Amino acid sequence: MIAARIDGKEFAARVREEVAQGVKDLQASHGVTPGLAVVSVGEDPASQVYVRNKLKYTKACGMNSFHRALDADTSRRSLLLLIESLNKDPAVHGILVQLPLPAHLDSRDVIQTIDCSKDVDGFHTSNVGDLWTSGKPFIPCTPLGCLMLLKSVEPNITGKNAVVIGRSNIVGRPMAALLLNESATVTIAHSNTKDLPAICRQADILVAAVGRPQMIKADWIKPGAIILDVGINRIETPDGRGRLVGDVDFEDVSTVAGAITPVPGGPGPMTIACLLANTLEAAKRAVS
Ligand code: NDP
């Protein structure tokens, strides 16, 4: 079997087009332009790339974007005051604090300061609680993007065995909640899980959010399974330039799986597209 390739890049472009149309509709119906505020602290190079891309795509789909860049030694008090002012700003519908924060700032504490109706990352405990109790949360962008990609190849998730490897607050846990809400039977694996390959072999749907390059091999995979590879890892190459790979050994696993996301070009592009969709949704809720 050679797995179908699930194209996150193409799917994300379609989501961004839909968001751009939604922005035009909201402007026409209510005279409101959705606005996303991105707060960054310090100069982590990877974060700077992510922030630049978020701002670029926000503008490209017709929304307002506001970047508030703070120094690495910014105090907790200054950061919380900034978030409180963004909470009150009617031009700002979504607020995102770029993670990770410098060590002296507690990300949980900072995220709890965001007005949960503007928490377009879906990390505030109010949104987390809504996700687990079937409320109407903002869903964290990476798992939301994964669910969209999954449904594009398998609309009926009910009763499927799903294994999520990783239990972080930004990927693994919300992914498991989403799959549970779709009535899958969900197993969450982590670094203490015993005999991970055997657990993965039970999976009709396997989500890898680990951060270990090409850890998952073909003999871990049930024939025909759908594989969503969230991992983004840089590996060395002989030419010294390096390249990005996922947590799944794409070539090997493609010989057994039914469908698989590549890295790059899988869940990655969907993350920003879903952030834009959440920001549009926040603006719609603000006017309704
Ligand atoms: P974390 O480091 O927060 O979590 C990793 C999880 O993997 C932990 O739960 C950890 O277990 C588990 N784990 C680590 N080693 C093993 C192992 N050998 N066997 C089983 N489980 C293991 O990472 P994130 O969730 O933030 O990110 C995961 C990956 O996804 C990274 O590569 C990251 O770059 C990528 N990512 C991609 C995004 C995108 O847009 N596509 C967005 C966010 C992340 P334990 O809890 O026991 O430590």
C-alpha cells in the first residue's frame, strides 16, 4: 500500500480564502474588520519567524494585525498591563501571546489574563474546560487543523480507535478531546507509555505530537491507518543545510498507512489558517 498524501498546504490555502471572504462579509454587514494582536517577548529566532508569518497571513486575508514586541526582560506586571489594555481595545478581537515566554514569566498565569472571548489560541482554562465539556470553545489551532485534515479523508470518526502520542496542553490533550468529542475511542500516549509500538498498531487514526525525528516506523502502523504528523524537527543533512522532518518516518510509514500528512506541508500550515478562522469567529461573536 502507498498512502494517500494529505496536503495541508493546499487545504490551508482554501481555509484562508474562506476566512478572507468571511472578513469581507463582516465588513459589509457590520462595518467591522477583525483584528489580531500578537504579543511577543524577547527575540527567540523560531518565534520571530512564526510571528512574522502570523502577521503576514492576518493582513493577507484582510484583517488588522497589531504586533506588540516586548523586551526579553519585560516584567510580569508590564506584560499583564499590556494584555489588559488589549482586552479592552474594541479593535482587537483576538489576542495571541507567542510561546515560549522567557523563563521568568509563567505562561499559564499570562494566558489566564487574556479575556477568554479573545483567546483565539484556545489556551485559557475557560476554553479548555469548554472543549472537554462540549461547550463552544476556541479550539487550539494545531489540533483543530489536524481534525479538519482528518475529516477531509475520513468524515466518519465515530467508533474509530485513535491514538494520540503526546499530552501537551497545546497539541496532545486538546487533540484527544476533539477526537473524543467525535466519538472516537482515544488513547493518549506519552513518555512513560509501555510498549508504544503495540499501542500504535491498534490505531485507525494516529496523531504524533512528540518532537522526536522519524520515531514512528512502518511496523508500528495498522495497515490503512490515517496518520497525522504534527512533529516539526530539524535534522542534519550531509550538505550541512539540514531539513525538517516529522515524528513519523514518512517514506517507511507510507508503505503501510492509508493516508498520511507530510512534514513540511501537513498540520503546520493549517495552524495559522485556523488562527485566522478563530479570529474571524471572535469578531463575529463580538458583534452578535
Ligand atoms: P511537548 O514537548 O510539549 O510534548 C511532547 C510530548 O511527547 C510529551 O507529552 C511527551 O511525554 C511526549 N513524548 C516525548 N518523548 C516521547 C516518547 N519517546 N514516547 C512517547 N511520548 C513521548 O511538545 P509539543 O506538544 O509542543 O510539540 C510536539 C511536536 O509538535 C514538536 O515537534 C513541535 O515542534 C510540533 N508542533 C507543531 C506545531 C504545528 O504547527 N504543526 C504546533 C505545535 C507543536 P511527557 O508528557 O511524558 O513528557
